[in-house]
Amino acid sequence: MPVSLKRAHFMYSYDKFAPKDLTFQVHHYYEVLFFMSGSARYIIDDVEYSASPGDVFITAPGEIHSIVFTGDDVYERHFAQFDTDFLAVLSASLPERVEDAAKKHKISADDVKKYGIDALFSSINDCSLKRKPEYEVLIQSYIIQMVVAICECMSKSFAMPERPSEKIRKIKDYVSRNFTRALTLDEIAENVFFNKFYMCHLFKEETGMTVKEYIELMRFMYARKLYSQGKKISDIAALCGYNDYSVFYKSFVRYSGGLSPKEFFSLQTHADNSSPMHKHKHEPS
């Protein structure tokens, strides 16, 4: 049965369901996902990781991520989310260690067992189900233990992302050099020397997203960078390659968890002084 517990500075969830399309997500807090069963790839920003039962993934605030299913096996997972306030209340050094660990993103199943991360998720789930006195205190202690274990593991061992095939690399390279202006599929195909329909089929098959979605993803990431550099929201659309603000808006909310550019950047600006667990829309991870 699904389990969910959401509080001001942390959240825990367990569920399993048939594979379905999941939207890209971006949070203003950390997320640790324990991939229990299924066949999928995990995308963080524009980097892909294979996802096998027993693997753990961690994403940092502001990193856009999604799961692309590659088979029909039932998807089962735990995940925990927490903000920096949750970490800092117990240790001044822990937020910095977690920030460093999150850059490495993936722990393989063998290391998950070695460091007891799977057992900690089981303990959190058990507490959530039984709800004995002080169960929330226990859950928080297990999450902290899990974070410490992840930091310890990541300082010694972590899994590398998948390398794209040469054909996919060529497509991504061309997009990355040209996404800040009007860009068509015909132009991309011509410059990477592929038939357009073959290129679109290949890209979708190997990455789980369409070429157009990849262009939008690159533009969303660039919009965040431009805003951090002090650019006005009214100027960002054109700088990202959009001639029409309404098109930019529709694309942006697809990757921002449903938030408008103004809402998203306002939340990003004030994330350190607010409780993001209540403000951001949650999608199933």
C-alpha cells in the first residue's frame, strides 16, 4: 500500500505502480530515491543514468530530473526529501557534505547494501506504517543516518552516468550550440547528416525524450542561469530562443512543476528563508 508522510522540512513516500509517463521535476530541496524494482533510466539535468533495482539516486535543489521507463516491469520506490534547514539543525557541516555528495548523483545497489541505506529506508517505512509514539522523531533520525551514510559512501564510491552513443552526442552537441535561437528539426537533421524521421526516432528511443523536449530542457536550464545572472524575466524568453513569450511560458511550466516563471524564480530567490516543502507542487518520483 502507498505510504506518505509530509512535514515542514522533510517528506517520505513509498509506492509502486505500472510504468507511466512522468513529468520532469525540479525541487528546492534534496531528494533521495531508492529504486526498488522496474526497468528505467534516470535523467538529471541532461545526464542519463541506468536505473537498476537497488540503486539510489540523490538530486540537489534546482536539478531537473525524471525517470524514463524502458520496460513494463512494475515500478517500486521509496523516496525521502528534505531541505537544508532539516540538515543544519543537527550539524553545521552536514549541508556542505550533502551538497558535495549530491553532485555525484548515483549509488549502485551493492554500495546501497554495504552502507545500510536500504535498511534505513525499510526502517522509515516501518515507522510510517506503525506510527508508534515518537515515530516522527525516529523517522527524522533514520533520514539523518541515511544522509550520513550517503555522504560516507559518495566520498569513496559512486556510479558514473551513461555515455551517449556517438549519434546522440552529435545531436546534443548541435542543440547545445544553437538552442538560443530559432531551431528546427530540419536544420538539426541536415547538420548532423541524418534523415529527420530517423533522427527523431533514434533520439526518443535512446534518451526517452523527443528532440523538441531536449531543446526545451536546455532552454529551461539556461533560463535559470540567466536569472541568476540578474537578467529580467521579460528578457529571458528571447535570450533562450523564443520569439513568443506565451510559447516560452508554456514550455517553462512544463519543467518547473507547474510554476510560472515569476513564481518559480521568486521561490528560488527566497528558498533559504521559507519552507519549500509546503509551497512546491509534488509529482510522483
